[in-house]
Amino acid sequence: MRAFGEWVRQVLRQLRGPETADAVFEATALIVGAAFLVLGFAIGWPVFWGHELAISGTGSIGAFAAYGGAATAAIAFVLGRLVVRPEERSPDAIRDGFSVPGDRLRWYDLAAIAFAHAAIAYLGWLGIAKLLESSFTDAPVYPFPGALLVGVAFALTAYVSFLSSVALTPMVLSLVLAVFLVVGAFASMLASNDPHWWRDNLSALGMSSNSASLAFNATLVIAGVMVTTIARYATAGLPATAPDDRRGRFIVRGGLILMGIFLACVGIFPVDEFFLLHNTVATGMTVVFAVVVIGLPWFVRTIPRVFVAFGWAYVLVIILLAAFFAVGYYNLTAVELIAAVLIFSWIIVFLRTAGSVTGQPVVEREEKAIA
């Protein structure tokens, strides 16, 4: 058994090519994808045997790919994190973009990020299946090609999720967060049993009387955990040599973490059951965002002034939207949607800007993280 294991390792070394981080990760991702291709085909063919399957709907090939793809994404993500796990005895061997002195990703961080990858895969394959069904009306899918398509779906999902995991940095996570929020929000809108939910507000999707409430509230809670994770690591490289710099970094980090907590609380406390508390945390998230943005040139003195102006413009737009709502020109849903887009786009741009403040761009840090 030991000789067989050594033989397998030698084969893998030959398959993955040059001993560079990028080559190793890329080849390993291909191997993981190939394994899930075989697994998907091996599971799908016996299940599909003797049946003509629909492309989308209950019991369809699309549903099978969506459920299996979600599990595949989560498993591949975990495998990727195991590959880049820091070595305790060799600090130079750390390849993890989320390993900073005195801090690492915690189990709930990883669980939230893995869930986000699984949700994106699940909803993504459901959407693709629905689109294909509209393109191939009433077309049946036979067992062999169906199993092969499922295997390809599993392989692609595993490949992307594994590479996302091994290259995970605050910037990559912010993009995953953005995709997760968009996918989760649209899925909640489509699943809503009230076609006119938008006449009330965005939080109407999370009311207990709405069939989309679980998806909407879970999206907010998971997104809140991800924002707190981003906050800790995005601010790790900010200047902290002088007491004022350390205090400013602490305020910015605390503000971003508080925004994540408030976002999660918006999902934890639905508006129809906790009206006052729900509105308090939702408003509090916007207020904290405004405080961080307005005070940023004093909190982080080296921040580029063009980014400060960029943030102040966002705050002014949100204030203008609130004024439009107050006079009845906009409804609350429009204000909430635009404000959410502005806040999360600011967070994404802040990650890039925070990297430049240290004198070492985020891209360079990401390359060193996996070197």
C-alpha cells in the first residue's frame, strides 16, 4: 500500500509539470476537475439509465447538476484550502493570501465562503438549465449524454472553485461576495410569491409570508460574515507605525466589521417580525458607511485624495436618493438597491486602494501569497 501511494505521488508530480506555485495549483485544479468529471458521470449514468430527462425542472438534468454542483463547489473549496494551509514550522512556506501575522481565516469564515461558492454554483446551473430549456423547447436528454454533461458541469465547478480557493485573497473574496449578493438577490426576487414586492421595500423579500424569505435572509447573513472577514484582512496592510495611524486603522477596520454585523442582522431580524430592530440595523449600516467614508482622510492619512472624493460622491448620491424618497419621487426599493450597489462597489475599490497605500499593490501581494 505504501509503495502504491508513492507511485501515485510520483505520477501526480509528473502530471503537474514545473515546480512553480502557479503550475502546481493549475495542474492540481485540472486533476481535481478530472476526478469530479469521472465521479459525475459514474453517478449520473446509473441514475439516468432508462429515462428521458427534461433539461430543467423537478427531476431534470439541470436540477441534478445544480444540487451536485453545489456539493462539488463546497468540496473543491475545502480541498483548495487544505492545499494552501500554512505550515506552522516554516513561515516562508505560507502561500495563503489570508495569512497575516496573528490572524487567520476562522472556521465560520471558511464555512460562509464555502456556502457562497456552493450557492453560486447551485443557482448558476439552474439558470443555465432554464436558458437551455428555452432554447431547446421540449428536447429530451438521453442517459449517456446526460451523464456526460453532468460530469462536465461537476468538473468545471470543481476547477473554478478550487482555483478560487487557493488564490483566495481579500480582493478575490470581494468579487465572490459581489457575485453571491447578485445571484442571491435575483434568486429571491424570482422565487417571491408576491410579484409586487418592490412596491414596499427590498426587505419585503425577507418577510416570513414570502416564499423567498429563507433565501434572501440567508444571503444577507452569509454576506455579513464575508464582509467582516474582508474587513480584517483588507486593513491588515494599512500603515500602523504611528499611534494615529494605528488608531485610524482600528476605526476603519471596526467600521467595516460593524457594517458586516449590521448586514447580517438585517437578515436575522425580518422586517415584519422585528420592525424597529430591522430598520435600526439597516440604517446603522448606512450611517457607519458614511462615517468611515467621510473620515477616511483623517483615519488613513496616506489614502489617495481621488479615492476620498470618490467616496464622498457616493455619500452625496445616497443623501440625494434619501431626499428623493422623502418627497415621494423614488420608492424605498429603488433607494435601497442603489445604495447597496454603491456601498459594496466602494468596498471593492477600497481593497485595491488599500493595497496601494502600503506601497505594495494588491496584485503583487496576491502573487507573493501563492509563490
